[in-house]
Amino acid sequence: MKLKKRSYLTLILFSLFIYACSDMDEMDEYKRYTNGREISYTEKMDSVNVFAGRNRAQLQGIVNADPKITNFRVYWNSKNDSVTVPVERSQGIDTLSVIIDNLPENIYNFEVRTFDDEGNQSIPVYITGNVYGERYQESLGKRRYISHSLIGSNLTIDYASMDLSSGVIGTEIAYENDEGGQSEFFVPIDSTNVILDDFLGGSTYSYRTLFVPEENAIDTFYTAYDEFTPQFQITDPPYFTNASFPFERIAYDGARWGTPAGWIHNAAALNHNGFGAMDGDIFDLESGWGQADIINGKVYQTMVLEPGRYVYTIDISEINYEGADNNLDKGYFTVAEGSTLPDVDDVETSDDVFAYERINRANGLFRTLTFTITEITQVSIGIQTTNDQGAGRFIKINEFSLNRITEAPYLRNASFPFDLAADGGRWGTPEYWIHNDAALSHNGYGAADGNVDDRFDLESGWGEPNIVNGKVYQVLYLEPGTYRYSIDIFATNYQGDDAESDNGYFTVALGDTLPDVDVVETAEEVLAWEQIHLDNLAPVLEFTLTQTSEIAIGAQTTNAEGVGRFMQVSEFTLEKID
């Protein structure tokens, strides 16, 4: 047993000797290849990323342990190309980065190694990245817009969707603002609508679409700039919004002062601790009596008007402005070209002003300003004032209105054959004429008869309902002068007072409607009337206006006794004779 143990131990010792000799041989062999030195590896770069660019790429990584690193190298193109980047190590983690320029568009396999001063290097780190160029650029398309809407200085643009896989990120707009400066605005791709609230009407804006080919790419690609000139959206009557008592407000101090909705206000007009231009429910620019002065306060609306003559009307409730009589106040009703009113001190001399009137209680409570537009134009219309001497001043306004003065031939769709806004077979309704319900006595149609080739016809009886206080008319805004209203009657059996079974009139009245039939002959607003009668097939009415006025002009009738009556008109004519 002892012999066996000794033999086994001898065998182990012999084996260890043989292994040691072999290891020494391998070490000698290793030293031959390393010139007798041991290999020393530097720390490899960690967390390496490639960020794509336009004909370039950025490589970035970190090192955090090896203080001996003095540079790193990036190889590509099968190590035929490389770049060496010096490194200054800190005491902690360092981010190493390099941008490699002048790379053709392609997919690249990069190799990254770190080095020390003795030439020792890290094991390699391999990473693949993209470089983009003209091929990608040429594949890019512009984001389409669906529509533009320009009202005043507010430009609204609606955009179409795009394929997000292209890398599109949005649209960049460069434009001239309403203060004469240049502005830029970025519209993200997830926004389908943008409103520029300071766009200079009539100007041209430039736009381009932006792309980032990959998340975290270092370069943004742009399409070429395109240009577009938005056209104004014409403002429809009644032009003003929120323009009569009781005025709606967007802000209220909870006690007395408010700010009217739909109106543009500069800060100076909001002189009641940030509220202004409303006292309760009425429009009011007021200062004094413990309230702050108003210095160059402006309250107005902007609109876009077609060519024509217009009248701006202000219906004043109360006022104590004294104008130039004592110069304690300097206020104006103003109409000016553009998206804002000029400063108070410039109103009377500004080339942008179409019309103005200095506010003065001596002028009366009903004011009108007439002006002419020769082309589609953006205008600002409102009121402005400076009361800087502590005097108490107020101007309470019931209503603002703007009307386009009607030009010859004044009446629209006024001759045979009449165009129809609605056609119910035989009976129709003439276009551009205002009808009350009573005039539409043929199952909702009325005032046009297809049996006489769509002539104007107020008819009742013969199985059709009576007409009770029926009115058919147009509303016009006429300048001062004398006018002649003529009617060419094709056929009628109206007999007026002779039969007392009908009561019909051709009527001209001040305002936006005709009076009721039974008061035509006595109503103060009636300027002219003629009772319809079969013996007068060409009635003529003359009337005179001393100031620009809104009038209603047309025909009206009551046939309440079941007697068949018709009144067929071939033509209505209105002309100014003086």
C-alpha cells in the first residue's frame, strides 16, 4: 500500500514538471512575437453610436476607466480610410466624438479603437451607420396645403397629411409681419392647421418642408423654398361683428368694466385695470373720475372689402367729448387701410386714412363717414382717443354699422325673366328679393309665376291662400339725391280703393324693411308710395334723400277677402335723377 502511494505521488510530480516545461516553451514563443514584451490593451470605447448626416456621420462613445488613452481611431472602407482623434482624459467618464465629413451617400461599417502613447490599442468595436446625400434629397416632396384663409392679419393654413416614413418633421414659413418685420414660424408635422395672427395682408410668404432621415440625425434636409401670396377672404355683410347693444364681452371685472368680443384692443384702451371699451353692456371709451387716462387707445375691427363706396355709421347714446373746442380730448371715428389704425396724433395726416371725423358732442348723436375702395383692400374701422389731461370723458355707443352704398342700377334681378332662388313648379321665389312668410303663400313659394314665364307676381285666390301683409323688397344704401322708382306692370286686376277687396302698394321706406300694409300711407319712415291699380300700369314714385340712407323698396299687399288678385310685373327700375 505504501509503495503504491509513493508511485502515485511520483507520477503527479513528473506531470507537473512536464507541464511547466511546456508552459515555458509557449511563453518563449509568445515573447518572440512580442519582442519579449507582454501585450497591454487600452480600454475599448463603450456605448458607441453613429448619427447620420448629409454626406457625413458622427461617431460618439464613452470611456471611463483608462487614464492612458490619448487618441482614438475610426476606420472604414475596409480600413482603407481612417481618422485619428486626440483625447484629453479627465478623472471621470469622458464622451468621445468625431464628425467624419465628405462621405458619399452609403451604408458604412465602422471600426473604432482607442490608443495610448505607446501605441497600445483596444480591442475593436464595430458599428454600422448610414450617410445620406443627393439620392435622399431628391426623394423628398413638399407638404401640400389644402386651403388658405386670410381675414385681416389672420392667415389660416390647412395642411394635408404626409408619409411619416420619409422623415418629415414639419414646414417652415418665412413671412412679413404686420409691423413690417420678418418672422419665421415652424409648423410640426402633427399639426394640420396653423394661424399666423400678424401676417401682412397682400404680402408673399415663403415655405419649405423639413426632413430628418433618422431619429437623432445631425442634419436636417430641406426642400427648396416655394412662395405663395394669400388672397384676402372678402368680408361679407354686415361686416362688423358684435356691433350693437347689448355688446357681448370677452372679459369682465365683475363689477362694471368689460372688454367687447370681436374687437381688437390695444393695451391703452384697456384703462380700467386691464378692462376697457365697455361699461356694463354698452360700448364706452371712458376716462377720468378716478379712472386712468387713455393715451392713444384704439378699438377696431379689420375686414377686407370689395371695390365700392361705403358708409360707416355710429349711433351714439351719450357723449361729452368736446373735440377741438377745448382740446381736453382728441378722439376720432376712423377708417384706415391695413390691419391697424394709425396713432391718434397721425389720423388727420396719415396717407392710410380713408375717412375720419373728430369726435365732438356738438356734431350730434348719429355720425356717418363715407369712403371709397378702388380695389380689394384690407381696412381697419373703429374708434380711437387720447384723453391725457385728467378730464372725465365718455362716449357710449349703441351701434356701429358699415354698409356698401348701392350703385346703379341699384335693384338686382329686377326684370323679366326673373331668376329664381327657389322653384316649386308653377310658383317660384325671385332671387335677391327679401320675402316675409306671408308673401310665400303658395306652399312656401311666392312672387314669381311660371305660367307667365317667371314674371314677378303677387297672386292670391283661385284656390290659393290669401296674402295677408305680404312684403317683397330689396334693401339698398343710397347716397343723397333724388331718385325715381318705376314699375312696368305686365298685367293686374288690383283695384285698390275702387273695390276695397285688395290693398297693395309699391313702397319706398327708410330702414331695412317695409312697414305693414295697413300703415303705409301714414308711417313716418315711408318716403314714397303708390297704391296698385289696374288703371295705372306704369306707376312712378320719386323721393329725395338728404343724407346717405338705408332704404327698403319693393311691393306689398293684403288680399284677405278670398278674391282672386294678381299683379304681374315685367320690370322694376330705380334711377338717380338729381
